[in-house]
Amino acid sequence: MKVLFDINHPAHVHLFKHAIAELEAAGHDTFVLSRDKEITTTLLDRYEIDHTPLSAMGTRKFSLITEWLKREFRTIRIARSYDPDVILSVASPPAAHAARIVGCPKIVFNDSEPAHLASKLTHPFTDRVCTPANFGVDIGENQVRYDGYHELAYLHPDRFEPDPDSIREHGVEPDDRYSVVRFVSWGAHHDVGHNGLSPGAKRRLVSLLAEHGDVYITSESPLPEEFESYRLPIPPERIHDLLYYADLYAGDSQTMATEAAILGTPAVRFNSFAGESDMGNFLELEAEYGLVYSRSDETEAMELIRELLADPTTKERWQEKRERLIDDKIDVTEYILEQIYELGGTAT
């Protein structure tokens, strides 16, 4: 069986990396298309996943449209040459259109309700749209739901075991008190009209966290000079080890807040998506499991952080909550493989 993966974001590398490895170990062939966005290609290289870069993230107003057109042409050309049995992506219009043209099944994994434009250009050309059970949009008859999150494809205990030595090598002692902070750029098409932490809130957040231990910042956009001393000291492929041993995660990222929750690290998420109409994952992670606090009010979020850091039992309580979540959810990599084998026409 030949499987084509379209990977556009660092989170997609993690989502599909174990499925790619298992397919290849079983004797199947994979072809990975990549996008030069943040550390996407770096991660693929570090995990020794062969890939073909098709485009780079632009910085101008209409660069996303021109990039999609470029990827459309190149993806179709490669798909015709490779002739895959199935194509996988996360809401990628070029991959969906290529699948329709070459006549092979297309599987999409979508966990972001706000990604309206990409979804409208992808879902009608897709054979199966796999979403978390709590996904707040009814896509139609090609939608299937599963009990999990994208992040459980790589952070489920069957897939991930934290390694304290991997961060000690870079000067971080896992038993010391520290927090991890993530700033995103808010330049994606589904981010239009939304915002994360203001510059002033970033300063207040870092100052507050620094009162309780070390602070390590990872940023999608260039890190301001005033935060340079807090720059992440580890290579990007070790971020989940760092996050596992942290006392707290805080920031305006969607993915890393969920990763923290699954690892049992208290998480406070600041951005304008938070509220009653938030994404299904975050509504569930807060209401059902109490693992992530999502707030649009910066003052309220700061107060939550103070309370969490002042309570010596916080980390222990979060690990207990995490165990309940893991008991309720599935290994998403296994689910990805089931979809591939079913639609690709090959028995496991």
C-alpha cells in the first residue's frame, strides 16, 4: 500500500509520525509532503522522516492564497506520479483536490471548528473526516467521531514515556520548579478576528511566573529581545519531556495547552476563542476533566495562575485527573492506522 501524507504544521508531524513509522515497518510505502512553517521541516528531519517541501509560509497579506495555489499544482503533480492508495492530511485543500483528481480515498483529521475556509475547501472532496467526539460541528455523512484528541496520537502513554535525562542534558533539572510559556503568531486563516496575549500581558505573565521558578518560552513569531533570556533551552523534539515535568503551562497556543493537559501539567490558556463558543476539545478539557483553564480575560487568567502555583498539591491533582482522561480516551495512532487500512484496501 502507498500512503501520501500532507504535513503543513509542526503539530501535524507529531500527529502522523507514529503512523508513518508503523506503516513503513509493516512494509508499506509512504510519501510525505511538507511545508516550511516554523519548525515543521526541522521536526521531520530530526525524526528521520523523508519529506518533500512544497512551499514556505509567507508574511504578506495574500501570501496564504498564493501559497495554496502553489501547493495545489505541486501536490496534484506529485500525486499523479506517486499514485497513492490513500491520502491523509489535516484540512488541506490541495491534498483533497489531488485525491479527487487521481481517484484515491482521502482522509482528513480535523479538530478545529474555527478553520472554516480550509474546511469548506477540503471536506466536500474528502471520503472521511475524522473528528473528536466533542467536535462542535456536524460535517455530514462523511464525518466519523472518535474518543480522543490529535495529541493522543503521540502523547498517549503507549506512545510517549518522559525522559528526564533528555532535558538534564540541556541544563534543566526536572525536579526544579519551572513553567513553560508558548506565544503564537495569530497569522493563520482561522485566526482572523481573534487574538492572544497582548504585549503587556506577556510581560506580566513572565514576571509572575518568574516569581515561582524558571520560565522557558517557545514562540511561533520572533521572540522579543526582552524575553531572550527565557528562550527555550532544549531542541524542539524534546518539548514534551520539558512540558511533562513543568509545574505549569501558560500561553495563547491551542495545541500546547492540550498537550499539557494530556501530560498532567496544569494549563492556563489565554485567547479570544475562550468562552461558551470555544472549540469542543477545550470545553471538554475544562468542564469534564478540569485540566485546562481557558480564559479571554487576562486578569482572570493571571489570578488562576497565582492560585495554581500557590497550591503545593496542584501537580499531584492534575496527574490524577490525567489518569481519568487516559482511561476514557483511545490511542489515536491506532485509530489513524485503522482508517488507513480500511480505506486503503489493505487488511491489517
